[in-house]
Amino acid sequence: MVRVGMPAVLVAACFIGGCSSFLPAAGPTASAVAEGADIATDQGLLARYEIVDVDAAVVEALRGRPLDSLLASFGDRRPSVQPVIGVGDAVTVTIWEAGSGGLFSAPMMGGMSTGSKSSSIPEQIVARDGTISVPYAGRIKVAGKRAPDVQAQIEQELAGKAIQPQVLLTVNSPLSTSVTVLGEAAAAGGGARLAAASRGGPVSNLGGGRVPLTEKGDRLLDVIATAGGVSAPVNETFVRLSRGSTTATVPLTAVVSNPRENIFLRPGDTLTLVRDPQTFLAVGATGANFEIPFSAEGITLAQALAKSGGLRDFQADPAGVFVFRFEPASVVRRLRPNSPLVSSNFVPVVYRINMRDPNSLFVSQAFRMRNRDLVYVSNAPFTEVQKVLSVFSTVTSPIASGASLYSATR
């Protein structure tokens, strides 16, 4: 038996010392992650990613990572003036006269009125020059004006031609004062169709279309409701608002829970509802290895480890808990001012947490997870030894059995 035991020790030493790379594994060891940050080249060491040990200072620095805010990006000011008519709007003009026989009323027959004293001009689209056509009044400039002002202008143009004319201008389709809604708007905008019908305008399918703003001013959630709500779960939906050259994206849950983010929208805004389920990947010596979803409001590292089943007692290296993430260069500059990787827009960063340190339990509760993060827990060094012994046992077991059988037959 001594002859068998000695080769076992030698082979095990061989595996542990230089052959461990041939053993099956779920990923690199903790030391391999640390050593792999730099790669050797002819010119020297080239940085591949940054390794950051997570502590209270790092957590505080990450709190300063700029997050989109609708209030900070656009303010909360409602339109300062009453909405005006714009190019592309559809309008209808109705003209009344005080007596029969006028330009816009039915003629008198036998001293009796035989018809209406009003006439409606068919719907018109405001032309590029901002005008519409009114019989006997010519081209009337309407763009940039309020409806009452246009009515008074038409009455003035018809004075002396019609019998005490009274004018009513109706904006049927106020496209110039609308918001474009795209993305996960629910059920083809049934609410918007009802709103259009209530104004007497054409009913159209606004699922991914335009929602007119009302004169009282509409907040973001008002427009979403008018467009039919959202078809995706609220905790998986993000609101992306574009106004001019500025775009901001926030979770819909943030708008619902914080009234200050429910800002007033303005004509010409583009509102996109984006479904983006938030997930992270759990890999290595955790209780479960798969993609795990979480709420758009976010979770901490402690919660992420709990969702993945925690660290395996007989396999995990508590000092080898890592979070792999691409960080904006502005964040990396705060963590590593002299990093050679900050020339890129996004920098690969590996956050390392030593769970053997009791303080890490507090730090992990403050470290916020991001969408598409990868949580990796490396195997403990002793696990590699167990693998070597297991492989060696598989190889030497037939030899030991044969030796025992040979000894028994002598």
C-alpha cells in the first residue's frame, strides 16, 4: 500500500502545482481575477479592467453616479400661454348671420325664411404659410393665434358683406399642440380615441401616435393614461422623454412614487415607453446559476446574493465575491483618477467584496446593483484540492483494487 500512496502524493502535487488549469471549473479563481487585470505585452503590462475593493468610500462614490431625472432635465413649468393654432392643425369655421338672405344663410321666399341662418366651411388644414381660406374674407392668418382672436378677425373681414356675422372656429385636430407617444402604450390608445370623439374630431388609432394636450396642461401620467396606459408591467417599464436635444430616461415606478417627477409635458415632446426587464447574472459558487430579474427600482448586492441562493458553504471562497460591470468613464475617474482606461466611454470594472470581513455585510447592503451586472463567486482553494483528490481517486481506485485482489490470492 505504501507503493500506491507515494505516487498519489506525487500526482496530487503535480495537479495542484501546475495542472489545476486542466480541471473543470465554473470560472477563474480569486487570484486569477486579480492577476488577470493586466496582460503582458511587448511594451509592458496593458490594463484590461479595473479591480476595485468595495468599502464605504466606494459605495459613497457610486451614490454620486448621475441618474436621469425628468424634473432636473426639463423643469416643471406648465405652458405660460394658452395653446395657439399651428401649421398642420385641422380647423372648421362656422358662420352665423342675424337675418336670412345673407351670404351664409338661406334666401327669403314669400317673406318667410326657408332655411338655416348659418353655414359651416369644410374642415381645413392650416397651410405652411399659417393661413386658411374663408369665403369673402380671403386668406386668414391663423398660425400662432388663439381661436377667439381668429374669430374676431374673420368677423371684421366679413363686416359690411354679411348680416352681422358671428363666427365660431373649432380646432378638430390640434397636432401642433400634441405629444408623440411611442413604445409600450396599451391597447392602441383607446383613451385617446375617446378624447378625440368627445371633441367631435376624427377618431384615429393612437397606439403609437399623437396625444393632443388640453388647455389646462397635462402631466406625464395624464398623457400615458390618455394613450391607454402601459401594456408592460409597471416595474419593467421606463419612461424616455425627448424635448429638443435633451433626452432623459427614468423608471415609471419613480414617476408614480415621486410626484415631482410627474412633470408637465409640452407640445412637440416625444414620450417613449420602453420595456426593459432589469436582470443580473449569478455565476460560480452560488446556490443558483441563472439570470435573475429584479424591480426597476433596484436591489442591493446583499439582496442579489440572497436571490441567487447565497454562497455555497463547501465550495465558495468568501474572499472571492465579484461584481463585473461596465461603468461610465466619469464614475471610474472618481474611483481611479489615474486609470489608463478612462479614455473610453465605458470602462470594465470588477468590484471585489471580501465576505470574510464582517463589515462587508453592511457594505453589501448599501452597494446598488445595476441592470446586466454579473455576480461571480469563485471556488475556495480547498475545492481545487478536492477536485484533484477526486480525479486521482478515480485513476488509482482500479489499481488499489487490483493490488488488494492480488494480495488476497497469494
